[in-house]
Amino acid sequence: MKQPTVYILSNKKNGTMYTGVTSNLIKRIYQHKHETNNSSFSSKYGCKNLTYFESFETMEQAIIREKQIKDGSRKKKVELIESMNPEWMDLYESVCEEV
């Protein structure tokens, strides 16, 4: 299922965060969880929990939003996650169930 999406992964509540963009959220998070690239930032720091995501109509919109999030402070990222997911639960399974 192709849908431009920005996402944030974390290794634990208030832990290390990774922000990315993809056209296939389920496939991309699967890759992070199974460390298909063990030299990546998310693999190095154990960022495997999908804690936040936003979907967009176009990839251009998603990339613009990804840059906004990456340029923001850690505090802003935490606020963003907690606005959608205050317990920092791994949202991957619920996203998979929606398909």
C-alpha cells in the first residue's frame, strides 16, 4: 500500500528518536524492525518502535514535513509523539491491522 508518510521511531519512552519518510509505512517499519541495514542509525540505537506517523497526499508534502520535524527541537518531537501517543506505544501492529 503506497501512501507518503513521515514517521518517528524510538527505542523506548523518551529515548533515542529517528525520523524518516516513506511511501510504504508497513514495509519500511518491517525493515527497521528486522535490521535489514545494520549500519543504519535506527539499527545502531535500537529504534524499532513506531511512535508517531503522519500521512500525506504527495511525497513532496511528506518530505517537507520530515524536514520540519528534523529541524525541530527534541522537545517539539516529544510533544508531537505525545499528542498522538502519550504512552509511546509501538503503533506498528495497529497500523498493520488497518490494512
